[in-house]
Amino acid sequence: MFKFLTVMTSVVFLSACTQKFNDVNATLDEALFGVNDATLTQQEVLDIPYASSFVRINGGAKLFMVLAFAEPNPVTGAMQLKWLSSDKAMIVTENGRIIKTLGLPQSNLAAIHPISNSTATDFSSLPSFSSIIKQQTTWSAQYNWVSGEQYLFGYHAEITPILRKKSRLKNTVWEKEVTEIIEVVSIPSLNYSYNNQYWVDKHSNVVKSHQYLGPNMGEIEMTFLKPFSL
């Protein structure tokens, strides 16, 4: 199974963080070889002036990742966050949803295009979780995947949100009241469905998620420790 390293390129330039940089890398070396989950104290996370997250892939070791790039979606303008590994594998999130992966073994999510009700080719923005909490309406999307050398493009999906009970989540950095939202992703042409889980705070920001890339294509759990801010 593929193991992520943290993107620490920008951290290297922090003059006061040499020891911290070495400590984080040592932790990630252990995660790379499957020894232990990555562990950082609250202060260590807060001292790194970049958005960060814990990531677990296919139930493997928990890894610490720092945001590499933040760029607007060229079509909708929504901010896309790109979490990059040292060997250039990438997870791209938009409003907490994983919308693309690159460099993972076997299978990758190439794109998710939300489909406007007006026409199947008119792509609109992904629905916000604030609107989902209010309306809880089913929306449509087109999924594209790359599995090995096979391109699987143009699969229509119906995504049905289910609002679940509120609870409290706690990790190294924060403790928050959250609302769990399940999105049931149904792909009629494959006669297949799966559930993605999101934990959303009072500001409708995703603070944790458990998402599947596609049918039998692996899973990624992300916990956002420090949020991205402009």
C-alpha cells in the first residue's frame, strides 16, 4: 500500500524550525515503514504556519501532511487545496471533498464534475455543506477515474445527503461540536453505491472526512488540524 510523506518543502525555509523539521521527518519515516502513526503535539502543529492534516489511506498508518498549494477552480472559482507528497502524489480537496488524486497506486480519482439541472454539460459548483444542511436535496455529478492504465470517464452519479446526529470531536489541536453528514453516492450504470462521511463544524466547514475514491478504489480519511485561510 502506498505511504505518504509530508510536503515539508516550505517548512525547510523556517529558520527557527530546524529541529522541529527533523522531528517531523523522523515521525514520517516511521509511518513510511508502517511502524507507528504520526504523532505531533498541539504546539508542534500550531508552530507550523501552514494548513495541515492527518491522513490515513486504506486503514494504514496515520500520516501528517502540510498544504502545498491553494488555487481557485478555473471553472467555478472555488478554492482547491492540494496536499502533495514528497514523491509528487497528490490529494486535492474542495470544501472538504476529495475531488482528485494523482500518483496513488492502482486507482485514482481523476475528477468530480457537479452537473447543473439545466444541462448535463453545464458544470456548477459543488454544493456547500451549509446548503446541504438546509435543503438535504439529491444532486448529480459526473465521475472520472483512472484505474491502472484504464480510463473510466463519464460515469453519472446521484449523491443523496443524510443528516445525522450532532456529536463532539476531539484531536491533538481542537475539540468541536460537529454534525455528521453522509453522502450516498449511487452509480446506476455500475449498480454500485458507497457512503462518504463528513463531520462539519458550526461554520459548515468540514473538519474530518472518510471518503472513497470510487467503486473498490480505496479510501482516505482526513482530519484537518489547521484550516487554510487567505
